[in-house]
Amino acid sequence: MSSSELQIKKKPSWLKVKFPSHQNFFQVSNLLKEHNIHTICQSAKCPNISECWTHRTATFLILGDTCTRNCTFCAVKKGTPSPYSEDEASRVAEAASSMGLLYVVITSVTRDDLSDGGAFLFVKTIKAIRLKIPLVKIEVLTPDFNGDDEALMTVVAAKPDIFNHNVEVPESLYPAINRLNENYRGSLKVLERAKEFGAITKSGMMIGMGESSEDILHTVSDLRRIRCNLLTIGQYLQPSRNNAPVIKYYSPLEFEQLRKIALDFGFEEVEAGPLVRSSYRAHRMYTSFLETRIH
């Protein structure tokens, strides 16, 4: 086995997470099973699942659990999706209410098989949650809807408090994750149009797949050029042997340096760290963002 392969397999100490033991974790797990709800926490093998579920938070995954694309960084199941469930929005709203949530994050698999990419179910879910929890704040983390402006507009018109769409990795790495370079520009366009429609925008990227410092800065610059408000930067972790390998593990100090750089570029709030993910501590980030605007 080569030294590079050893580097990929051995995680540094700062990436170790605690095994779930708190009763809240198991209560959330049972509640999600009861309502037959998918979460990105499970589908994407998120390392923060123990922390988040212990604090009774979760990111709801709508439109089923099967993605129509085949990106090599992602652990979400891929293939031909089953028909979406007509009552999914109401089940998510019921689960969010049962968990006592006042900040809800909704994401989805990519559904290129649907005419609007599933935008209608984002809208339906937003409305169902607000009906069930009137004081709720909602963040959506959407796919690109195949560049469909009308689909995007319907989601923004439902007035989520935060509109999140990830660029995922720097543009130079798109071929490595089985995406076309034009998809990167498409993602920037989604964020740009969402901003034009009046949304507060957020994006995220993973690092550690072989990008250069210049690649990271180029991505940060691209996102600020389209006036993206919020940014998350996290360490890519290889979810299985079938996924793209980790090339570098960034230290917590390096992430803190990247956070400061991104703030200097003009982002209003930045979360950067080895375990940071798109919706990690999303409520805290939203609150901090509001406080920054007030002051």
C-alpha cells in the first residue's frame, strides 16, 4: 500500500466523533422512523449526526432518497427514483413539530426526472411547516432545478428565510466528481438569480480533494461576485471505497485561516471547520447573521 493510500485511510484526531449515547439521539431516530422521513444526515453519512440528533435537529430530505445524478463525492443512493410521496410535506411538518423545531432545513435529492426538478415539493413543504409551526424559520438547500428559472422563482417566492445551493467543490475539480464544468457556472447562476429574486443566499464547498489554494480563493471570489451572503467550508470525507479519495486533511487552524479570508472577501457569516457541512449549526449561523446585520 502506498503512502498516499495510507494518508487517505487514516483520519487525524480532530475528525473523531463521539458515538451516540444521549436519549435525544434515539428519540429523534425513532420519531423519523415513525413518520417515515428521510434525512440527509443518514443518506449522506454525515459525521455530525450524533451531535445534531442529540440536540434534536435534523436536515429533512424530500423527494425520496434516490438521486438521478452520479456525483462521485456523495454517499446518497443513486439510480432511478421511486415516485414521490404525496403526503411527504405533511409528514415532514409533523416531524418538525414533534421535534419542537423553530429552525428547519429542507433539502432534497436531485430529481432530473421531474419537470420542475421537484421545486413544487419544496414550496408545498415550506407551506406545510409554516402552517404547523407559525414562528418557524426555514432554510432550503436546493438542487439546481436543471437551470429552470421558473422553478427556482417558485421556491424563492415561498420566502424561505435562507436559500442555500452548494457549489460543492472548486470548478477545477468538477471532472473529478463526475460533473461538467458548466454545472459549476450553472450553480453560480442559481445563486445569482435567487439573489435577484430577493433571497438571502448561502453556499458551501468541501475541500481536501486535491484543490489548490488558488482554486479555493477563486471559488470564494466567484461567490462574492454574485453577492452570496453566507458560506460554509468543510473537509471532504470519503464515504466509501467507491467514492473519490481524500487527498488532504486540512487542520482546524487552516480552516480558521480560510474563514478569515472569506470574511475579508465580504461574506456576512462563514462557518469553516473539519466537520462543517452545509446545514451544520444552521440556526446558529442564521442568528449570527441577523446579529451582524443589526450591528
